[in-house]
Amino acid sequence: MPIYKIRGVDVDFPFEAYDCQLVYMEKVIQSLQERCNALLESPTGTGKTLCLLCATLAWRKNLGGFSSCVTGRKGGDGGSEVSDEPLSHTESSSLPTILYASRTHSQLRQVIQELKRTNYRPKMVVLGSREQLCIHEEVSLLHGRTQTNACHSLCRKRKKRFCRHFPRVVEFMKENPSLGDEPIDIEELVNIGKSCGPCPYYMSRELHKVADIVFAPYNYLIDRGFRKSLSIKWNNSVLIFDEAHNLESICADAASFDLPSGILTTCITEAKNCVDLSILRREKSNDKSCNPDNFAILRALLLKLEKRIAEVPIESKELGFTKPGPYIYELLADLNITYKTATMIIGIIEEAALLLEEDTNVTHSGGPGPHKVQGTVCRLESMGDILRIIFRDGGRAHAEYYRFHVHEVEASAAAFRGKASRTLSWWCFNPGIAMEEFSRLGVGSIILTSGTLSPLDSFAQEFKLEFPVRLENPHVISENQIWAGVVPSGPSGYSFNSSYRSRDSIEYKLELGNAIVNFARIVPDGLLVFFPSYYLLDQCIGCWKNMIHPNLTNSSTIWERICRHKQPVVEPRQSSLFPLSIDDYNNKLKDSSTSGAVFFAVCRGKVSEGLDFADHAGRAVIVTGMPYATRMDPKVRLKREYLDHHAQSPQIGSKVLTGEEWYSQQALRAVNQACYSKFGDVVFTLTRFFRDVAIQGPTKLELTRSEGHG
């Protein structure tokens, strides 16, 4: 394997590196050496993940050996073996920990495969939830907090019913100190647990305390509760957020909440159940551990909150009721909910959740049987989460970045159909809130990277962080290997206008279908077709299946004509069905009876998220319209207003992002993600040009430069 000296660090890379890969690794090492943050964009297909791993681990190894027993291996080409003595726990704990986060475990699985290709062998672990790691025959069938509570109960009590896997963890870890020295995925950890007995979940929790690099989904770092559960030395640590193009919305959502009236009603019922259960315990067994008065107080507060929300004046269903963020404290103060009382209420909620869990276990023969409590959820715990968000750190300063909103919709549940259902929302519009905590923890570097981050300035503005190191990498392919542009009209000359006004017309759908028939006939192998939304995807496919073009003599539908050339796969709305659709697509690509397959997908959907449709799997990408968010969606509207408000009074020397700029950039990034590179910029620019017929539209030279920069 070739070794490159980059900024004084020897980087062992498994292949001959392209120039853009060397530049990317140099930027990574610069960020780490200077203990500063970085925004790094490198298109899909440029080996971004491999470069990121090699550069980061080379820098870390340069500071001192890894904690693993085996820190190197022979290369496949007979290269020299790199071998160092493992550090003691004391020595290794003084060196920075690397935390590598991606959005999903499927993306992390790809990262682990890349790690296996390198010559680096740090002590590593992938963190997962009990839903992914639990192997207990009953608890593994549960979900969410119900599963967590059942696990705690079985691990805590050594009675007839207890978890036999939990006690085996400590002994197994002592007997197998090399666990994590070789890259190991969640599935492999589960297999170890099933074959040897120890709990995979608690093995990962033990392993992360001594790991050099920890892999985890975003929420393990962003969510305060998850983060506090980690035994990480945060000072000087390195945080890497891969596929970070959606990080802004993920951070904002993690700091926000929605409270529908249906959930609040369930919480009130659960509080009443706790009153009854605690009274019953006192009467039957003189058990006074739970005070029914506390649960009665909780129920009364929730009833008052329900009444208060119902009294909020909503003059327009479209606009709802909106107030500045601090209004939430005014509303709660009327209910005598303050920072001091909130702490007490959270304690009562935790007590109530435990009581309800114990009652479930008792009701179902002393244990959480798979056929008995599956799907049971304690909604009261969500109220505890809401109070923690509102009263975080005991202060109110963060409320200025929020908007209080109540909107009304028609209830969907059959029992309440026709009745109005209200949702109280407290939305955070400053994603930097989640990131600023890392500065307080003393994190050394935060690296945000993806194939589609541009424009970088606005991305940095959203997080309110300094990113001194930045990179917009070109693609490794040359400009004569790809074409990006806009088809302004269909086969019969009908204009392709996917705006809200015209996208529902039959003419548009038929013309689009006929164009896709032509593409399916010409393009070999795999064809990806992206729609702005699931609604439009369903509408178009429904039209193509049922309507025959009036100008054609044969009786085939558009869908049947597409299927003659390529076997279709449609992206499912349910996340659980997505892996099956990917397998279906790959199998149809191998079928020699047709010229390939076509995958109908949605911008911002699963298909556009970090998957690599390499070579024959993605010979062409079609984007059927700009994926603008619904302009009058309350959250979108308030985000635009929030940004415009702050743009009116910018701080000296700081750049500001307007609501309209943010709105357009969200669509641009979604197109870029669908196109797997910045070639989406060309599509976006050309589409706006044709849509607006702008006199000041882009010149040919400008478009050529866009294409040339990949």
C-alpha cells in the first residue's frame, strides 16, 4: 500500500490516490492539527469515506499507538506489516477519542467495510440500540422505552426471571481483550452474543469506554440524554459527521417538540391509571412506595394544559397561533410549571412510567412476554422529554431561537373524526444550539462532510460556528464523462413545468411518462428517476398505469411501455420495506430479459441518502422537478420569517441568510443529493433559467464553469 506524507503525517492509503483525494486528506489533517472545525465537500464516488478514515487514523496514530493489540496488518499486495505495542488504558485515555457519526446504521455499515480495506486497526466499536443488539428471546421483541424498562428490570433483579446474557459480559470482556481490534459491525457483535452468550448491547457499552474510534448514529451525539450516557473523554476529542447535508434539520428537530392533543389525552389517562394503581397497592398490600396524590397533581396539571391549549385563539387554520419562543414560559407559569416545579414533575413522570411498566409485567404473568406487551408505550415519558427541552440548563436564553405555535387539523382517528385536533409545537430554528455544547465540552475538532454541502457559507451560518478549514472538491471524473442539463419539453413539445400550478395536469403527467419511456429505451442498465414528493410520485405512476395516450394507435399504457424496456421498482414510504426494494432493484438489474431496471424515488428519500449506485446501477439520473418545501407549511413559513427577522439586524462583520435564500438552498441541496454530486447545481441553475425566463439568466460560460468544477 502506498504511503503519502501529508503535513508531516504518514498516511497509509490502500490505492494510488487521486489529486482530489490527497487534497481532501490534507484538509482533514489540517483541521485536526490546528484543533479547528472543517466543512469538507467531496462528491459521491471520490472515495471520501476512505480518505476520511485514513487521514484521521494516521493523525491519531502519529500521536501515539492505538489501544488495540493489533494496530496494523499486512497489505493484500505483500506490503510491510505495521506493528506497535498496545498502549495501557492510562496512556490511551490521554489521547483524543474519535467519534464518527452518520445518519443511519446502514451508512455506518458501509463505513466499517471501508475501514476493513485500510491498514489501520484501532480499537473500535459501533454503538447501537437495544432494538438492534438485544438477543433476549422476549425483550428483543419489544420497542422503545418499553424495551429499555424491561431490560433494566431483568438485569436488576436476580429472581426466577432475569437476563442470563447480562452477567456474562464482564467475564467475556476479560477473556477476550482483543474484541474490537478488528473492524466489527453490529451484526457480527450480535452473532458473538448468540454463539457465546454475553449481551451484545452491554458489550458495546463496555467497549466504547476504551475504544480509539467510536461509530454511532447522529442522535448518540446530538441528543443530550444519549450523550450523557456515554463514557467519553470529550476534551480534545474529534467529532466527524459524515453525510452531514441533513445535519442542520436533524439538530433543529432534536431540540424541538410537537405535542398533539391525542398524545396529551393519552398522558392524562396514564396519570389517572397511576392514581388507581397506587391506591390499589395500598389497599391490597399496604405498599406506600407510590403516593397517589403526586399522580393526581400530575393529572390535574395535564388537564389544565389541555384546557389552556384548547383556549388558544386560532383565527386562521392556515396560519395557526404563533408567538415568540419565550411565550412557552408564560403559558406554563399560568399552570405553576416553572424550572423548580418542572424538576419535581419529571420525577413524578419517571415514577409513573416505572409503575405502569411494573403493572404490565404483573398483569402478564410476571414478565414481558412477546405476545403480551409488544408495542406498549408510556406516553407520559414524552412529557418528561418536553420539559427537559424547555427548561434545559435552568435558563431561558435558548428560547429566543424558538417559535411557539399551535395549529389545528381534523382528527384522523375514527373515534374523533370530524373534530378538531390541536398540536402545540415549540420549534427550534437555530441548529447551532446542539453544536455549541460541544465547544463547552472542549471538543478539539468538528468535521462536517458530505457530497453535497454547498453553498458552504450558508451551511456555516446555520450552525453559528467557525469553520476555518473548507473544501469544495471536484469529481474524479473528467467533464467529458458526464452530461448535466435540462430537458425543457417533452416528445410532443409540451413544456415540462413541475410547478404547483401545472404538475397535476394530465398533459404534464402524460408528457413526462412518454419522455421516461424514451429514456428507458435509450439508457442501458440502471435508471434513477427522482420526484419532488411521494404525492407526485404516486400521482404520476397512477396516471401512467391507467391512461392510454390518445395519439397512440396501440392500447398499451405508459407504464406497460416503460416495463418493456426496464423492470420498475418504486421507493416505499415505509423505511422497513426499503432494504427489500434495494434487493429487488439489484436482482432486476441482473435479469437479462430486459435492458435493466428503473428506480422511481423521491428527493430527500432513502434512495438519495448516502447509497452508492455505482457503474451499471446508475447510468442516468432524472430529476422531474425542484423539490421545494411547501411554502405555507407552518414550520417552513416560520423558519423563513425567523431568518428574515435576524437578517434585518445582522451583527457587525457577520453574514446573514435570508428566508428566501434558505428556501432555495434546501431545494438545491436536495437536487444535488439526488444527482450524487454538484452536477445538481447545473440542473438547478438551468431549471430556474427556463422557469423564470430570466433576462439575467446564466451565460453559457458560467454553466461551463459549473460543469467543469463537478
